[in-house]
Amino acid sequence: MEKQNRRQFLRLAIRGTLFGGLALITGDLLFRKGGSLFNNNIMSGPTVWQLDPSKCIQCGRCATNCVKTPSAVKCTHAFSMCGYCNLCSGYFKPGTKNLDTGAEKQVCPVNAIKRSYVEDPFFEYTIDESLCIGCGKCVKGCGAFGNGSLQLQVRHPLCDNCNECSIARNCPAGAFSRVPASDPYLLKGFGKDRV
Amino acid sequence: MKKLIPDIILIKFLRRMSMISGFFSLLFCALICITFLQLKRTDPLHTPVSTLLQEKLIQYPSSPNLIQEIRQIDLLARKAYFTSEWQIRTGSYLLLASLLILIICLKSIELITPRIPSIQVSEQGELWNMRKVQFRWVLIAGIALVSISLTLAFFTHRMLNGIPNEGNVPELFSRSRDSLQINPVAQSPAASIISDTSRNKLRSDSGKPGGDDEYPTQQEIRLNFPSFRGPDGNGIAFQKNTPVSWDGASGKNVLWKKEIPLPGYNSPILWNDRIFLSGSNENKREVYCLDAANGKILWSADLSKIKGSPSQNPKVTAETGFAASTLTTDGIRIYAIFANGDLSALDFNGGIIWTKNLGLPNNHYGHSSSLIMYHDLLIIQYDQSGSGKVMALAGRTGDKKWETSRNVKVSWSSPVLVNTGYRTELLLSAEPYVASYDPATGKELWKLDCISGEVGPSVAYANGKVFSVNEYSKLAAISLGSIPTLAWEDNEYLSDVPSPVAVKDLLFVVTSYGVVVCYDAITGKKHWFKELDKPVYSSPIIADGKIYILDKQGTMHIFQADKTLAMVAESSLGEGSVCTPAFGNGRIYLRGNRHLFCIKK
Amino acid sequence: MIFLLIIVFLPGVMAIQRFPKPEFESGYVVPVNQLPVQRGEILAWLDVAVLLIALSLVTYLVLKRRSRMGVFCISLFSIAYFGFYRQGCVCSIGAIQNVSMALFSGNYTVPLTVLAFFLTPLIFTLLFGRTFCAAVCPFGAFQDLIALKPLRMGAWLNAFLGIIPYLYLGLAILYAATATEFLICRYDPFVGIFRLNASFGMFLFVGLLMLTGVFIARPYCRFLCPYGVLLNWMSRFSWKHMNITPAECIQCRLCENACPYDAIEYPQVKKNPAGHRKQVNKMVVLILLLPIFIFGGVWTGGKIHRTLAGVNSRVRLAHILQPAHTTNNQPEIPEITAFRGSGITQQDLIREVTRIEHDFLIGSRIFGGFIGLVFGLTLIRLIITPYRTDYVPNKGTCFSCAKCMDYCPVVKD
């Protein structure tokens, strides 16, 4: 009987220690500076993944590394930044002469950018998200010769918000980061404004 | 209890179902694998045929047959891409469905089939044997683990070269690091976080030597014009689409001009939408902040009476004045230094944060070296007769972080920060040598004797080469590396005031008597030269592929920064100027002898 | 010409105002971007609520009602909800990484819902045994579903493979604590099934695992799951635990083959033929050797810390940039292009990497010491004489799935 009591006491002691360990971890996480409670940090709320277009080098991995097919990263057009150029360097391949919508002139491999006439000499470019694969070719062209209004962004209804984003792990420029779920886009506008 | 369907028939049916669903599962699995492998072999969007046709198109751009062919193939390619995606998606749903049916059937069979628990013949002694065996195998596991780890460690053993402060500078990197790149710091994604709502705020970076305060990223710095001769102090501006033609007298393309109350030869600096300059006479020293959009003077800070300010003014010449050093800013504070050694830090609203006097400089023309920021350190070049030094103060508090003495004569050049890709170097030029320091610690990295006389021009840097020039001395090109060496030198066109500027493989020297020369940076061969026939004191700036040279009478000569001579424009200010232009917001800000001009496109 | 030069040397450009904003005369209005957000935060709390309810229900069904059918139904629900609907993310297993990262690397705050997912199963297990594994964890439930022909495994294999979960746990915590990556998420076999989307390699791995799972029940749970290590500890010292018999065991031996996971411990009344004295000697030797094992682990950890650190992206970048690796002939990989455009110097990178490798040194040593401790304790456990009269489940490894209960003829009155 004594042995039983000793054993039971031992078990209780270890159980208490385990519980205490859990309590310690919880307490530290909740109450430390920058912890989950009593914290003004906007990052203590739920977070989602987003791409920072100012760091992006348009390597094309967004299209292939997303766990979803097609990728949850799509090209987004920041209209407030667009120059509405006739010769859009995100739409046309460099050196294009006749500016029509022929497939051989388009930078986009899946014809996801639609070009439409607004007024002389401005054209509107919109992206069909259902077609865009997130390869970034248009972004590269627009950034190199244009205003940089075409930007890759994670579209949140499509994104599964994985615990660790596979694209983030493979991004060579470290352009992915966690952002607050309440303000989840990093679209860049002119100067310091965002769209 | 009577059952509707006898067990045996049910089991038979379930068995059949499971075989069918099993077969279908295998089928779908195989289909998916095949589609996967197909996709892997040929990406429909980048087939060799389409690449070939594209190349042909470049040769024959208007052949309608070719265009037709390409369009057809493109359509097919796109269809193939989206179809294969659909195939895999549908295939996986079908696979899942058939697997589910399979599992349900098998599980139901298991449920319905009566099982009788069986009793094994087991000896209680077996436990000891089992324990012994388990013990042995755990031991084996442990030994295997250790040996595998050690083998792995041995075979993947690689140390990093270039542990900080070793002399090992990789040669490869002094080559193609071009200063036209703008992207900011990359971070490890797992923990990288944008920590506040206004994401253009400064990011703090603790753990770096030299201080753990906030400072702007390289990208933020390059969007502005925060020091003399640009963000790095080497004459390169990163703005694009810069204005080229204006006329100060008629007001063409002049957005505004504003008279500056006190004169000064320091050049304007820009951060966001604020311009800062200083002015000084015998008795007053002031810093002005103007609104970049309309030129209104938002505030002026009187820095005439600061603690420790010497009672007597230093001896200065008319050509230098009391406010020859250009200000600098880190986006949080503005720093200004005057000829009597008064150094002040102000905030963006004009409030004085700290002041210091560095001692009356022993400088027969007047102290002219401009200020520059490295991270959160304010770098001050303080070369005087008898004791030259360079020091760094913490921007936030003014505390001295490091000071290195220099065995040089008095100079009027300004520091240049250079990111060679391997490390950041602080380059200073004074008689008799060009020296490089680690801006974080002040440690001297190297020096090369190649300059003499009263050094006014600062150095230029591009692609691993540092260029220094002075009249009555020589133009020297220094190749960086573990041991910097003199690559080439020339003494035909020498400048004593304007600093040279270099980009990629071109070096531009502008002499104070008005000659512009373009050298090949690697060989020293002259590509072209042009006599402007006007004296020039302002240092040239390269922006948007053009070099801007402002002569003393206020005419800006703009050339293509290219190896062929091509003048872009000549625009006149209508007022004399010795200051270096500042670029920002698509505008150019020029300080004339009396006014500050804002030029737009 | 200059354009081409720019495009070669400019890897990525931030928005620079080249062309001014157009002024439209025709009344065209610039469209405003639609920026939809993720599912609401309240739904994450709903998941926590469902977790709590499911855990409570399963605990009740296993401990009080002893109903295998009830447990089975809940496991189907878990596969549907936590599996296919929530696609297995964020799961309790992965929450270990979030907690590690929050504890040891600065800058990360663990969301309360993730913390709840980490703690709730642990607390329930500490109180009632591994009822989480029984039916709530979608991975376990899925494996239960496909365990159609479970075979008995040799004890030796069981013991040999049993070290893997500890390694996985240690590595996962190490990599999460250094903010390198989330190892558990990266190599999670089940999430590919639930998303119906995986890389080809993962697809093959999952297929093999599932095929194995038909014959060896719950292979992931027994030999891979890192959370299972923690649950094992909690369950061993749990307050209440399920029993095969509702009342007294009558040693009828009918449950000997009942557990597909070899978690039932048989009665042991005979003494060790090797003798008591020898046993005590062995025990003393092992206890004395325990510090040696720990020290050996610490030493080995220190030896492999650079290899382990090699997974970190910054470390890999620093190694790529070493002169031996960069040649002029190869096309530049995006990492080098991005680094050249980043503005930080190689020296700064090396400083950062030295710091990271130092963190790995400490972490790997702790990891090694931990494995050494586990190793020593396992050996000690295998020496100890158990004395049992009844058939009882092994408190640590029993998944509380209630499959064995139907084999027991004893009826509670």
C-alpha cells in the first residue's frame, strides 16, 4: 500500500510540474512585452501573408511555389499610379511596333491583361484575375520602364493563409512578411500614398 | 433480428464495390501521375517551338504568316495550360471520391464480418526477451544517430570566409555593384513583420554595431537627397524623369524661387517635401526649412548662441563664408555645422535637440567639409592644420561614438559613403592620402598616398574604383580589393573645387576653369571633353542618365552621361551659383547666390 | 541602350514616377482597387470552440460511455471539419512551432487562437489521456480510417523507430525558435490530401505513407508526430485514463490482440530471471551514465550545428556569395540578384549569419542534450521491472480510441 501511495504522490508531483510548465509557457507568451495580451502592437492580432512590391524582383516563383493551383498571388493594378500609356511596357514586349492586342506582342503568357481605349492617348489596362497566374512578367516590364503600377499581391480570398507560406520561404528577396489581417495589402501608390 | 439483406450477399456486393473503386483509384492515380510528368517535361507556356518562333519574329517583324502561327500556338499553349490544371484538379477529386468509396466498402466489410477474439499462446517470460531486444535496438538507434550526425557534419563542413574585420575582401564583389539599384533590405520570412500601420516609417535594427536607434533604409534615403552630392555623397542621384530645360530670368519651368535671408555656400538638401539649408553672416547663424511644393519658409532656427560657441569668429575667406558645409538629415533630425565648429541637431519642426561645439577649426579658408549620415551615426570630417580627424556622433544624442585621428593636412573635401557590396566604406580625401574607414567603428581600412595640395574635391566611386583629383596633383584611380592599388592616373585636366563623379565605367571630371572630361573608368582613356569656357564651382550630379553641371554664372550644362558627347540642354538660372543641385519629387532645387529655385518639368 | 542597361542592372524597381498621372477629359473615372480581406477572426475562435466541444465529447464518450461507435462518428466529423473544411491548418501539431518562435525569437506574437490550439489538447491529455488523438486530430482520424489490416510490429522496430518523433520535435522547435522555417508544416503529409493539392514528391510520400498505414496502423502518430511526444508525457501522468475493463480485469486474455497499435500491456507477475541484484546494478550504471549521455548529446549537437544552420535562408545566401561559389559563366540566381539590389553589404550579412550560427550552436546543443536525456531515460525504462496483474493500456502510447473496449466481456454493474 505504501508503494502505491508513494507512486501516486510521485505521479501527482510530476503532473503538477507538467501543468506548471504549461502555465509558465502560457504566462510568458501572454504577459511578456510584445505578448499576446495587454499589447498595443497591431501585430498581436491575426496576421496574413503579403508581398511587399518594393522588394519584389519578379523572379517568377510566386506562380510555382504557392500550395494552391493556380497561385493565390496575382498581379494587381494600382490604377492611381498608372500612366495609361499607349505603349505600356507591362503589356507589350519591348520593341513592339504596331500597338494592337496580338498575342505575339503580349508580355503576359495567358492573356490576362485586357487593354481598352479610354481617350487619346490613354489606354486602360485591367487584369482578369481568373486568368492571371502570378508570373510577374508584366510587373517586371512596368517597373522597368513605366510607373510600377502593376504589382504582385496575395489575393486574400484565394490565399489559405498557411502557417508558413511556401512562397515566403522561397522568395529570394525576402519580400513576404506577416501583416495584420485588418490591413492586409501592401499596394504601393505614388510617393508615399497607398491605394 | 431479421435483416433485409443477408450478410453474405452484402459482403459479396461490398467486395465487388471495393474492387471496382480500388481499380478506379489506381486509374486516377496513374492519370494524375502521367499529367504531372507531362507538365514537368514541357511547360506549355514556354515550349521550344514558341521560343523559336518568337526569335524568328524579331528578324521578320511584319510577316503575317509568322504572326498567325504564333497566335495559334499561343492559343493552344494557353488552352493546354489551363486544361492540364483542370485535369489535375478534377483527377484529384475523382481520386478522392473513389478512395472514399473504397474505404467505406472495406470498413463496412470489416464491420459486418464477425470476428472472434483469439487468444495467443504467449509466455510471460517473453517480456524480458522483448525488453532485451528493445534495449539493444534503442542502443543501436542512439549510436546510429551519433555516427550519422558526425558524418554529416564532416562532409558538409564549410566555414564562412570574411568573418568581420578580416582582410579578405572578395574580388568578385568589387566589380558589378552598381549604385543604381534601389531595393531595400531582405529579411528572413518566417519572422519578418511589418510592425506598424504607416509602413514607410523608419525601421529599427538592433544588434548592429554603432547604435540601435532607428534609421532609414537605403531605399528611403535614395528617394530623397539628404546630403551634399546625393544620398551617398558621391554625386549620384536616383531620381528619374528629371527636368532639363528652364529659364530663371523668364520664369519658364521655374515653379518658385525664394530669397534666402542669410547667405551661405552650402547646397540644399531634401527629405520628403522639405528643403533645408543654412545661412550665416558675422553674427547670425540660421537654418531654414522650406516647403518643397511652394517655397515658403516654414521655419528658421536661430543657432547663433549655442552652448560652447566661441566668442570670436574664425577667419574665413569671402569665397567660403561661414556656412559652407552642407547639412544632412536622417529623416528624423537635421544636422548643421558652421565654420566656427558649432554643430546642432534640429527636429523637423525646428526645435533644437542637441548642440555641440567641436572647437574652433584651424582652417585658413574656412571649414567646408559637409556632413553625412551612416545609419544612425553623424559622420564629421574635421581636417584642420595640425590635427585632422574624422568622428561619428550618435544622431539622437550627440554622444561621440568613435573618433579616428588622421595624419593629414587641412582639407575642404567631404566624406563619401560607398557600398562595395562586400562592406560599406567611408572615403575621405586630404593631403597626402585617400583613406577608407569602417563607418560603424572608425577603424582605418586602407589608405593610399596619391594626392597633394589643398584638397577641395571629394572622391568619386563606381564599380570598385575610387577616383580622387586635385589641381597641381593628379587624377588617380584606385582599384579596391584586399590591398587597394593605383589602377591609372592622369594629370591633363585637374579640378580644385568641383568633385568628380563616376557611374558604371565612366568617370566625369569637371575643372574649375570649365572643362568637362569623360574618361573610361577602367583604362583612363579619354572618351570626350568639352570646354565650357565658364568657371565652375558646383560639383556635377548624375541623374536619370544625364550629368548636370552648373557653372558660376548660373547656367546648367546638361550632357548625356555616356561615352559619346551629347549635349541635352543648357538652361540658365539668371543668377550666379556655386552650390550643387538637389533632386527630388521630379524637381531640381538650385541655390543661387541669393535665391533658392525650384525647377519643374 | 540605356534602357537595356537599366533592365540588366535593375533587378526590381520601386514605383518611380516616370509618367505623370493623366488628366482625363472624357469623364473617365479611375477605378478603385477592390482589396478583399480574409475570413473573419471570429471564425478562428469558432474553430477553437469546435475543438473544445469535440474534445469534451470524445472524452465523455471514451471515459464514461465507453462507446467505440461514438468515437468513430466524431472522428468522421473531425476529418470533415478540421480536415477537409479547414484543410488541416492551423493544427495543434504546427502550433508547437508558433509557440517556439514566439518564445525564442523576437518580433513574433502568437495569436491567441493558435495558443489555444496548442494548449487545449495538452491540458485535456494531462487530465484524461490522449482523447485528442482518438478522434479529434484529423490526421489520426484519417489514419484510423485506412487502418484496414493492421499487423503486429516487431518490438525491436517499434523501439528503433520510436526515437524519430523526438528528433522531429527537437528539430521543429530548433528551426522555429531561430525563425528559420516551419519544418512540421513543410513536411506535413496530410495537408496535401486535405487541400487536394501537393507537389509531386509530397504526393508520392503521402501515397506511400497511406499504403503503409493500411498495414501498420497510425504510422504517422506512432513514428513521426512531434506533438505526440508532448501528449505522451502528459498522458503518462494523466489524472484519469481510459481502461480496457470497466471494472476489474479478470485476465480473460480476450483483449490481447485488440489493439492495432500494440499499446496494451500484459500482466507481469513473474520475476526477472536475471535476478534482482543484476537489475539494480544495471539501473545504477545507467543512472550514472545519464549525464554522459546528455553530455554526448550536447557535444554532438555542437558538432552538427553548422549543418543544421545551413537550412536557414540567410546562411545559405552567405555561403552562395562566397567567392568559390560565384562564377562568371552561370546565369545569376535570383538570390544573388536580390542581394545585390538590397543595399546591405556582404560584411553585414556575414555579421548577421555569424549571429544566427551562434543561436544554432546554443539550440543544437540543447537539442542534443535533450536527445541524450531521452535516450538515457528510455534505456532506464527498459530495465525497470513492471509488476502488473491486469491488462492495462500503456498510458503513454494509448490513443484512447476505444477499439479494445468491445473485446472486454466484463460488464459494469
